[in-house]
Amino acid sequence: MTSNSNAVPGLFPGKIVVFLLAVGLMVIFVSSVFYRLQNPSRTVVRQEAPAGGKSMKALAKMGNMGQIRDLMQALQKNPEDLPTLMSLASVFMEMGAWDRAALFLQDALNVEPTNKDALNFYGICLYQKKDYAKSAEVFSQLLELDPDNPMAHYNLGVMQKYFLDKPDEGMENFRRAKALAPQDPRLTKLVNEELEATHGSAK
């Protein structure tokens, strides 16, 4: 992930990676499990690359291509199948193909505009595409549906503080995130660091 010139050196990039990557991995795992439950014959068995053969990275990419092919075939039969659209988005997010993932998430939101997972992942993709204003808008839409979502508050706060010149609103979202997840040590640590950087002490 690339950082923005307005980001605090050594502070912002690692923080956003923690939350966005965690969310991305979560959706990939959940979608993968769901898809395999629906298609038990597609369970993947890991194999070691033979000596002198393809690298593990190449094999993993081949596996993604096979999954994408299967999912695209399923989508041709039912273009508005939400689980298939979400699974395709997850695979492309895993590959770092944010443009492609965003397209399938847009399709998913056309099918179900209030789908919270789709909004969350779309916001992440937009961030990766450096469309920070739109990303903040999507996280705001998510909070309208789920006002007690601490990760959405945190991510919106990041957009506001580092990219949209709205530090006060960003700090308010950081505080809200902390209040909503007091038992989450990772989130609490990140928010405290933001508050300390701005005010000198966590509040």
C-alpha cells in the first residue's frame, strides 16, 4: 500500500495496513469458506512445488485463476448472485487487483445497496485506488447503516485526518471507535496513538 504525502511519516501507513489488511483477509476467508461449502468438490489441496518447478507464488496465482474461472462461469448463469459477486471481489482483493474488485463490489451494491460487507470492502478498494473522498463517503454510508461499527469509524477517521483536511472530524471518529470497542487492545492502541499525536495524551 502506498502512503500519502500528507501522512505522518512512520505513523499512518502501518496503522491503516493493520485494519484494512485484517478486514481484507477476513472477507477472503469467509467468502472462501462459503464458496467451498456451496461447492464441496472445489476444496483446494495444497501441494509443494516440485524441484525446479513453478514457485509457490506462481502456483497460488494459478489457483486464483482457476477459482476466478469457476466463479465467472457461475456468474454467467446468475449475474446477480450476491455470494458469487462477493467471492470474486475477495479473490481480486487478495491479488491486489483493486480496480477489478471494486467493479464486482459495485455490482454487489447494485443488487443489495445496504449490504454492509460490500460497503466496507468497497471503501477499502477505493482507499487503495487513492479515491479518498469517495472512500470516506462509502464509510459514512456504512455508518448510517451500522453506527456502532468501530472499524468504520476508525477508517473514516483516517480518511478525514490524513486525506480530507478534516482533522477534528477525524479525531471524533477515533474517539468513537475507541468507545465502541474498549476490549479491543489493537484498536485502543491505535486510537490512543492518534490522540496522543494530536493532543499529547489519550482522551
